Amino acid sequence: MSIKSAQDEIIAEVSTLNGDIEKILFYIISLGSVLPVMPKAFRIDNNLIQGCHSKVWLVATAKSDRVSFYADSDTAISKGLISLLLRVFNGQTADEIIKADIYFNQKNQLERYIGTKRSNGFAAMIERIKQIVRPPDPPTP
Amino acid sequence: MNYLTTISTLDPALIRKEFPVLQQKVNGRDLVYLDNAATTQKPMRVIRALTDYYNGYNANIHRGIHTLAEKATHAFEQTRETVRSFIHAQLVEEIVFVRGVTEAVNLVAATYGLAFVEEGDEIIISNLEHHSNIVPWQWVCEKKKAKLLVIPLNDVGEIDMNKFKKLLSDRTKIVAVNHASNSLGTINPVKEITRLAHSKGAVALIDGAQAGAHIAIDVADIDCDFYCLSAHKMYGPTGVGILYGRKSILEKMPPYQGGGEMIREVTYKKTTYNDLPYKFEAGTPNIADVIAFRGAMEFILELGKENITAHERKLLSYASRKVGALPLVTLIGRASEKVGVLSFVIENIHPFDIGQMLDARGIAVRTGHHCTQPLMACLGINGTVRASFAVYNTEAEVDALVESLKRIIKFLNSSHVN
């Protein structure tokens, strides 16, 4: 599924919740609860995303040119938020991820439901995902 | 306005009418405001006092001789006298206006602390303290090579008085503790703590942030050397607090900030300082909010402190019973004497998640470490959910909290999260 299709799917799902903040939080938490379990060894400080209100760990792996992510959080809502992003980004190429325009959060007015702090954290998650798949800079001659 | 239904029972329904902010919906539900330890809401008379001041007599105080300046000065000093009476201090010059308890403690640390604490001396605080009553003392100890000692707690979150007695020594210079804990609600035996501090020649500073609105304060009876209050935690505006200081000690202390108002005469060769309390009130103060603060104290006095204490104790008891009976809930802080603060954790559910999901149902609580990180570390937790009560809170609001917690526990357990 493309990045755009995944986002449009999320937008459609959230719109059925009619702006009910409790239902939206329950939806986010439910998605997070089915994230594949992150190996304990990955839950280290080096893998923490900076700028998140809660602890959120993120690791990327690549198979051929497709990237997969492991993620976890110590709070259910942050776990749900990162799981939304993984739904969009998992299985895409690094190039597609770096160039992706993430719009589902604005379309769904996510900040209204999760608050400013978590919204800033959500932006930090997107930034980190793009950063982590970026190829290293070539050595200077 | 008579807020009492009987001689001694408060009428929250009547009281709530005084608080416009409470008459709103949050996320489609009636606001249930249970974050009073963070800040209390303001009655109409306080809000009106602010607009009356700016509409009617805004002027700088103490220096002008025109009518508006006289009126503003008089109103400002009236608040000072009200504070003196409210806390049963002897002298009005013992009341210094600051921005809040944080500034009050910093003032004492930066002046008394740096002037009178020497290398090898000791400053004692408790494990219950807010960061504002820890960090300034850490700075004094670093600068003066003194030691910061911490009184441990017992199992229910009370200061261990036997261990405190063992910490006291001839090197103890300052004992600084809170009157009531913002995280656990524990009310500390500040009179006895002060007596013990004095027995070793130390001064006692009491952080009264969580006491001002909730329990009796009598600095003459406590006999403390410093007492600190924040107006915004006692139905007053933000940006105002008071430092009570014993006159003989304030006189020995060097000034805190330099500038206008705190001087008597300035030349390039030498500057002399103003009398108490103005020596410690440099610059233009927060005039409007000091004036409005008087209304907050009058509101409390009209209700009667003993009635307030009884109302909040009843709410706390009700909430402790109901919340404590929920599955997976552990109450944190079970002292025999508490202000209306209920901290708890729920197994496998992060406090941030609980707070956010309560907010979805219009319920405002505080989550996290509550600016008491060392206390949380000692308790082995990363934070709590804290509901804190005030005069306008009701048992129906506690019921709303309990119902919402039941939903959260049921949902998050069935989701098998974390």
C-alpha cells in the first residue's frame, strides 16, 4: 500500500468517530496494542526519540530497498501514535519515506485530540523516522 | 454572601456560582476541575478587583503624590495588612511581596543562605519537598561547601521525626520543609519541626504553598522564621506570593535585588537601603494582582478555614475510599493528616494516558512527578495521577472521576496494552 493510501485509510477511519475525543483516543490506543513486540535489546536510550513527552523507542531495519521499523513506548497513546506512522511507513523505500508528505494528522486535526505536547512529539517521531533512513553523508575528500 | 448551609457546612453549589471558569464544558462534558494543587480558580471578586484597578486607579505606588497613586498605594498596603492578619504575623513589615513560593525560597537562600551558611554547615530538607525547596538550597551548599541532608519518610509518606532528630546537629543552619506535600498531601508537624530546629540554633523556613487555602496558618504559633505562600494556590492571582520573615532576621539579611524602591539614597560612592519590607521589594511590584489577592483572602475568611478544612477532608475521605477500591489502583501517600490531595497509580497504565483519557471526559487532574522527582525516585515510580480538591469541588465530581477511571481500567485491560 502506498504512503498516500495508508494515510487516506487512516483519515477515513478517524472520520467515522465523529470527533469524539474519547473514541479517537481509544482507537489510537487499540492500534498501538497490536504493534509487533519490540525486542527488549532495542529498548535502549540510544533508540529513544528526542522531543517526545513519553519514552518512544524506534529502530529501523532494511530488507533489499524496503524499510521496516520496530517501535515501542511506555505510554499507550504514544505507542498508538507511533503505530499510525509505522502503518504509513513500513515497507516503503528510504527515498519514499524521506520525501513523504504526512498530512493525515492535520486532516484529522489530531492536535485537537492529543494536545500540543503529544503533537510536538508526533512531529518529532516523523522527523526521526526520516532521519533514521537517510543515508549517511559521504566522507569529505 | 453566606456560603454555609448549616453553621459549619459549606454549600459548594453556592460557592461554584462565584467561579465563572467552572461553568463550562470541556470536550462536551461539564468541567470537573481537580487540579487545585497546581492552581486554584478565582472567584468573581478577585477578577473584578483586577479590572477595577486597571479601569479606575492604575498608578505606580509609593512614589507618586497624585490621587490615583495614593489610592493604588493604599489598596496595595491594605493587602499587606490582610496578609499579616491572615497568617497571624505580628508586624506588617514582616510581610514581603514576591512572585510566589519559588521566589520566596530563592530570596532566603540567596540572602540568608549565602550570608550565614559556612563551609561544613548543614541544611536539612525533607524527602517530600518540591523542587523549589530543593534547588535553591543545593546552590547554597555548592557555593558555600555545605551539606544538604534529607529527612527520610516512613511507609505512609510522613516525615520520620526520629530520623530528623538524628540529622540535627550543631552545624544545622537551616531547616526547610513544606507545611503540606503537593504530591502526597501529607501535613507536616511544622511547629515541632521548628522547635527542634531552634533547639540547635537553626532557622526554620516553611513552604506553605499547599496550606494557604486549606489549613490554618499561624506563624506566631508555629514560631517559624520564614513562611512562604503563593496567591494563585489560594484563589488569588498568579505572579504574587508572600515571604513572611521574622523582623530580627530580615534586618540581618542583605538585599535580594537592587533597584528602585529598595533604596534610601543612591550615590556612585555608596547606596543605603530602605526599611523593611521595602528593602526586599525592588522595582515596580505586581500591583494589580497584589490588590486582587486581598479578595482571595477575604473569600477564604468568609468561608472559614475550619469549614474549608472539614469540607476538603470529607471529599478526600470519600475519594480515597472510592478510588482506592478500584481494581489495580494503589493510593500513594496515606498519612494520617492530609490536605485534599489524592495521588494514585494504576498497574500497567501510565499516568499520562490516564490524565489524557480523563481530560477526554472533561476531568482535569495532574500527572507525572509534580516537581518532586526525588520523592518519586524514592517511591520507585515515575509519577502519579493526582486529584486535588478545593472548596468548589463536590462528591458528584468525585463520582465522575471514579466512573471515568472504571472505563479507562476496563478499556486498557481489555486492550492488553503495555
